[in-house]
Amino acid sequence: DTGVSQDPRHKITKRGQNVTFRCDPISEHNRLYWYRQTLGQGPEFLTYFQNEAQLEKSRLLSDRFSAERPKGSFSTLEIQRTEQGDSAMYLCASSLNHLYGYTFGSGTRLTVV
Amino acid sequence: DQQVKQNSPSLSVQEGRISILNCDYTNSMFDYFLWYKKYPAEGPTFLISISSIKDKNEDGRFTVFLNKSAKHLSLHIVPSQPGDSAVYFCAASADAGGTSYGKLTFGQGTILTVHP
């Protein structure tokens, strides 16, 4: 059990480009969450997967954002046509059941220039 | 609409003394509360939690108190150590019956500095 792994750790991209982040949850965890954290704020919920099904999406997740979790294992979060306001830390978390073992990864810091 | 608020952006404490971090919430549906600690460039690390059926939970140096009538919780760290210096977030979940799937609502965080 190596914890929740996120890749890349840092991403700098030009405005208008597409970016994709990957999250590998703890292997036996069936629940996976994406959060976004901006400077001076706490993490904000983006979306939730139970196995491969995306069961909840925040209003923060605009049409430019899409998340997938094929086969209920790793997950990807894609942002299309990035904007400067997308600059943030994107955090992934996984849990086994409800709130048990809720574990966060180290995050991907996105900077849009 | 900030449903979870940590009104103190920072707290400075001497080593060995008590640190008290406060958190207020507005959503009466919240039934489970957690505290996380975060170092720079790392994800939040779980510290301690409390269910709404309790008013106190203790784990070593960390104790969380919940006052449901006041919609207020606090984290006490005794004794405080320099290694406790980090950002502390409280988080809440309205997950009774599993309807919110474990979605957490976080406060803005409090920067704790423990001086040697």
C-alpha cells in the first residue's frame, strides 16, 4: 500500500491548452474523489466515483472539465482550453467505505500562464 | 456560501502549551467532522474525527470537541510541539444514510506555528 499517487506533481501550461492529471488510489479503495484547492482556501469538492461510476459532480466542474475512472481503478481529470482561473492544486482522495480510510494524495499543482 | 468557517487565519503558540483551533459550521445536516493537517506541497493528512452523536473524541495529544447546539467544534493539541506547525483544516460531511457519498466540505484553514 503506497498511498494515493498523483501525477504529475506540477504542471505549467499555456492558456488554451488541454491538460490531463492522473490519480492512482489505494488499491482496495472503491471510492475516489477529486478536489481543487486555491491559495488561502480549503479544498473544494469537484467529483466522486464509486468504482467506475461517476455519481456526483460539483457545479464547480464546468463543461471544460471531465473526469473518468475506467475499470474502477485509476482516474483521470482533464481540463480543456485552460484558463488562468484554473490555476490551483488538484487533489485526489480515495476511501474504502464512506469516510473510512479517507486518504489524500499529494496533489497536482497546475499553473496556467 | 461558506458552510464551514475557520475564522482565525493563524495561531502562534509556545512549545508545550495548548493549541486550540476553532471551526464553525452552518449546515445542520452535517453529521461527521474531521480535522486534517497539511504541510506545504503535500496533501491533507487525517488527524482525528468525531461523529455528531459524540461531544468529545481523544487520540493522544489531540482532542476534538463538538458543540452541536452552537454548531462549533474545536481541536485541542496538548502539549504543542514544533512539528505540529502546519495548516489545519476542519471538514464536515452530511452523509447520514450515505446520500452524499463522503463529500467533504472544508474550512479555509488555520496556520499553526509552534515556537520552540
